[in-house]
Amino acid sequence: MKHLIWLPVLLCMAATPAQLSAQQKFKERQKAREAKFAQYEKQGGNFSLGVRSTLSTFDHGQWRNPGIGMGGQFRIQPVDRINTEWYADVIWHNINNKALRYDYHIGWSVMYYLLHPKGFTRLFTPYIEAGHCFDLTRVKINGEGNKPIQRWSSAVQMGGGTHINLTPKFDLTLKCQYMLHLGNEVHTHENEDGSIYIETHKNAGWEGHLLFTLSASYKLFKLWKPKK
Amino acid sequence: MKKIIVILCCVLCVENTFSQPIVKERKGNFRSHGNIAGGYLFQQKRAAAYITGDGDIFIDNHVALTGNLWFSVPLGKKYETGIKANHQFFGGVNYHILKQGRWDPYFGLTPGIGLVSAGYKIGEEIRRTKISPVPLASATIGCNYYIGSIFNFYMKLQGVTGQLLKDVPQAVPLHELKMTAGLGWNFKIPKMPNSKWM
């Protein structure tokens, strides 16, 4: 029975050469990959500036009251396959021609490029992204003397899209993301007689909207020189 | 007559100073125009008039940073309700399809802000809202034709969308197609020492 104590040690010793070989293979694969993309300029340190237009097609669980928005963004790219986007925008919804809702967002996203961007010489660079934002919602019923009701909340968003690289420095980007507002809720309800009122709920749960965004960005300069 | 000769000499001097025309290389050029312009408001089914001006700075042979202003001009007292003032300014990026040559077609994304006021009826009384800011989404297409190193003909169409809500009983849509065409001007921006951009 005593010799069983040595069993884990023996197993470890047997596994070590296999582990070493796997590590070596991984390193070799990584080197080969790096050599393959070495001809392209490293993208780390890129600073891009751009503008955006947004379409909100889906609001709080229903296909209703589509909203249109506009804003701007800048991007700071840490490495070839990862980029970060920092944005501010405003989206407005006409609620059955009886009220208006404004959503102001300020937030950030991390983007992961599914394909190596190859110095953005590809026409399409698809990516997935996730991020966070702070938002202010204001809802106002149409007419004189009606005060807007507003709430601050936080939101998370995730989605995907693609850059359309018209030049290596300039891209149009089309993306789709779902944004979940976490926190207090404010929305309108319509009475049977057609009149409308605003309802607020404290920490009522999750609500969100599906956003389609078209943006244009230009890589203005490099914030730092990437390692070769 | 002397004045005309002086002006002509000045123009020729400027031509010589900026000897590399926009036709050969777009990057580092500035293009601008000022003009009167028209628009069509889709929801209201009516025309609009503006005094407009814009400016493009080419930071690349294909890309220009752009900004434009539209100052609305009232078209008589025919419309007592609806949009009374609709001044707008936009900023964004234009992509110029051809990197050299006299023809210069382009498209761009140009969000902006409107300063809008509207008239509305309460009973028999007609009231007017204060001028208030409205966010606007907008896209542009256009074409320039450079006739020299200073002047160009241009044509531009700009689609705009937005909504005003400020005391009005119903939201006032600002969906509009603006158009302008005429004579613009352009020049090469003198190169800054150690400039990375130009």
C-alpha cells in the first residue's frame, strides 16, 4: 500500500515531457503566426476619431417607437487584435406622437477582432464587443407645461460588427448591439382613452434596446510605438 | 480699373504661392463655399431656404474633416404654425472616392445640432416656442469639380433627421433633404514644421 504514495509523483514525471512538448508546440505555432503577420504594420497605439449615427429598433421588449441617434467616438487600440471604443451619443424616440424620450449614453467597449486585421488592409474586419455605459433617460409628454421625468442609470452592451476599411486609416463601421439598462425604470403607458402618462419604477429590473450603429472613423496618430 | 488690376495681381500671387493644386494631391488642402441653399421638409411637404457655408480640411487624399452651417431664412408669413426657425450646424467626416483629379465625388457622415423654434395653435391663439437645441443625424453626398488651384464647382445633397419637442402639442419632425450648388474655393494649407498630419 505504501508504494501508492509514489503514484502521483510518477504520474507527474510521466506528464512533464508531454507538457513540455505541448508548450513547445504552442510557442512554435505562436512564432509561425507572428512571422505570418510580421509584414503588416503593428496597430498598437492607434488613436482614431469619428462620428456615428444610431438606429434603435427594439425598445423594452417590444418592436415599437424606433429611435434615431447621433454622436461621436474615439478609439485607442492596445494591440493588433484588440481595440477600445469610447463614445457619447443621444437617441430620441417619438412615442406614438404623444411623448418624446431621449437616451443620452456615455460609455466604452472592448472590441476583439475575429480575424487578424493585417494592418487594416482587409476590406472587412469583423469583431465582437462588450462594454459598459452610463445613461440619462428623459421622457416628456407633449404639450405646454409638462415637465420631463428623468433617471440616471448604468447599462451594459454587447454585440458585433465589422469595419469596412476604405483605406487602412479610414473605416466605416456597421455594428449591432444589445444594451441592457440596469437600474430605475421610466416609461410611458397609454390609457384606454388614448391619453398617456409616465411611470417610474425603482430598481424595476432589466430593460434594453437593440441598436444598429453606422460610424466613420479616421486613425489620426499613434499614442505610442508598438513593440516589434 | 486700378482696383481690378490690384485684385487680379493678388489672385495671381495666391495662385503662385500655393502651387500644388488640389487636383494633384488632396491632402493638406482646404475647400470651402458660402451660398444660398434650398431644402425640402418631407413631413411638412414644404420648401425651406438657407444661407449656408461649409469647410473641408483634407487630412488624407481620401478623407476630409468637414463642418457646415445652415442659417434658415423665413419664407414669408404663409406658415403660421410649424417650423419658424431651423438653424443647423454639422460636423463629421467625408470620404472622397478619387484621390486625385478634377472630379471629386464624396460621401460623409455628419451629425449635428439644430437650433429650432416652432409655431403652434392653442385654441385660436398662435404661440411660438423658444429656440432650443435639437440633436440631428445626417448624411451627405456630393461632388466637386476643381477648375484651378483656387476655384471649384460643387454640388451637395444632405439628408437630415431629428425631432423637436418643446411645449408643442405634437413632436415636430425635421426630416429634410437639403441641396446646394455653386462656386467654391480651395487652397493648399501652408505646411507646418514637424507636422505629422499635413
